[in-house]
Amino acid sequence: MSKVTFDELLDAGVHFGHLRRKWNPNMAPYIFMERNGIHIIDLYKTQVKLEEASNAMRQLARSGKKVLFVATKKQAKAIVAEEVAKVGMPYVTERWPGGMLTNFATIRKAVRKMVNIDKLMVSDSYLNLSKRERLQIQREREKLEKNLGSIADLNRLPSAIFVVDVIKEHIAIAEARKLNIPTFAIVDTNSNPNIIDFPIPGNDDASKSISLIIRAMTEAIEEGMNERKLSKDKAHDDKDSDEDDDFNNGPNFDDEEEEGSKKGAGPGAKKGEGEGAQKNKRPRKPVSKK
């Protein structure tokens, strides 16, 4: 994983915060200075926090867990949809459906409904419906796809969520905290970093800043997935080699049979003992003469 440099953060404008009058006092440790009424974020601390979040994200991906990305603001929608789709993680770029985490069973019902509509549209009974009914089904399918299409593969609660704007996505943060789900987020100078498990101080309004941080997260996830794949392949190869060794080192029954036959055919052996396959003859009973 390539480490994000200080110059890259500076060029992307990650250091720009909000106006002084909008600041959150909890962000004071991450603020470097104030210039022209705007707070400047300390990029050295951003660099450290970004690396911590990347390491944690890589460990989650290595364990085979899912991370839900949430970004419903205009300048982050396309970036998150493009970058996160590459690594196969779920994401929400439209309106956050209330209760998506705390009422996950109901959301799964809506996803199953979308799957049932897909099955209906390819069946023969769909052609027998009227034009009006088909249009209603198509519109309902488009609505479900717009809101829930990106989380169709999410069969269980995510192991963590990544949020671009803490204030805008406060409902998602509240639901995750209620369920003790780890949270990653870009926190600007008007946000509270204390409610986030892995805060990344930075500009959450500039598209370049969002793109740089999201790309760092997806690269960490991709690296963790590759490590998981390599470890699985290695374990499979080790298992095969162990089975081959057990087969080669097992007892040789042919040698034991040869040794047994030689031992039985040695000097002093009684007739018939050297041949294991011959039957032992019983002594004849004496015939009494009348």
C-alpha cells in the first residue's frame, strides 16, 4: 500500500477547514492555525490518522468483513460509487434509508422484493400483465434499484462504516454507535471527532480531498483482500502437501508380506508354515478295524 505523502494532501486541499465561527472545539487538537477567518488543519496529524484508518481497514478486509461506505453529498456521490465498486464493497450514495442498520431485517425484505421483481420480469406471466401494471412494476423496480441496488449483496450487518460528512450523515453515525459498529469518517473543523472511532481530519467538501482519502481506503481494502486470498491458497497448498507426505510415509504392506513369507520359509520351519495361503491339514482319525 502506497503511503499518502504530505504533498499529496496539500495539493488536494485537505488542509482547508471551515470558517472560525463554525468550528467545533473538539477539533482543536487537529487545527494548525487560522488564516483569513478560516481554520487550517494540521496535515501531519491527518497523515498519521489516515495511516491508522488504512491499517484498520486492511485488517477488516483481510478477515473477509464488509465495510459500508456512506456519502450522500453531491460532490462525493460519483467518487464513492466509482472507487468503492472496484473492490466490491456496499455503499449508499442516495438518501440514507432510516433504520438501515437498526432495522436491517426490513431493509432485507425490500431487497428480496427487488429480486422477486427481477424474477417476475423474465417470466411468461409478466407478458400477460397489462401495460399499466408493467409500468408500475418497472417504476417500483427503478426506485428500489436507486436506493438499495448498491447494498443488494449485503446479507448481514456491516462490520464497519465509512462516512464522508459526519454532520450530514449523523443518522448513520447514530445507528452505528447504537449497534457498536466501528466508524471511519472524514471530520472537518465543524465536526465532532469524539463520536468517531477512526477520525481522519480533512476537508470533506472538496472533491479532490474526498477522492484522495477514499482511494487510500479502497487501496487498503484491496491489499487486505489480496492477503486473504494468498493466505487461503497457501493453506490449501500446505494441506495438499501434508496429505501427500502421509501417503508416502504410510505402511508398505507389500514389504510386510515378503518378510512374513521369508520368515515362514526359513530353515527348521514345518511343512506348510512357509506358505500362508495353504490350509492347515487336520490329522486323520484312525480307522478301527472290525
